[in-house]
Amino acid sequence: MRVLGICASQGLHLCVLDDDKVLFNYSKMDELKSDNLLSVIDDGLKQNGLTLSDVDAIATCVGPGSF
């Protein structure tokens, strides 16, 4: 199962997991979330020959922040 993980409560943190293997990991504390979120997701998927339709689930955190 491929999972896209997103946390934007403090900085921007993304990962793509394929079962227990990390395909993509991105973490920047000073990143502007709304400006870069979609392009970073797209780049991470493309680096692994994937599109959003190849992702089975999306996991996100619920925390402080406006995005």
C-alpha cells in the first residue's frame, strides 16, 4: 500500500511510503506551506515514477497552523 503522509503544522513534512519502504522524504521547518505543498508532492511522486492516482491513502496530522 502506498501512503502519502503530510504534516504542515510546523514547517512542511512529506513522505511517500510503499508498505515499509520510504520512497520519498521531505522536511523543512521554514517552508511556506501553501506556496510549495502541491509542487513538492508532485516532485516527490515524479522522482519515483508515480502520480497521485498511484497513492492508495493520504495520512495527515491535525495540529496548529493555518493550512
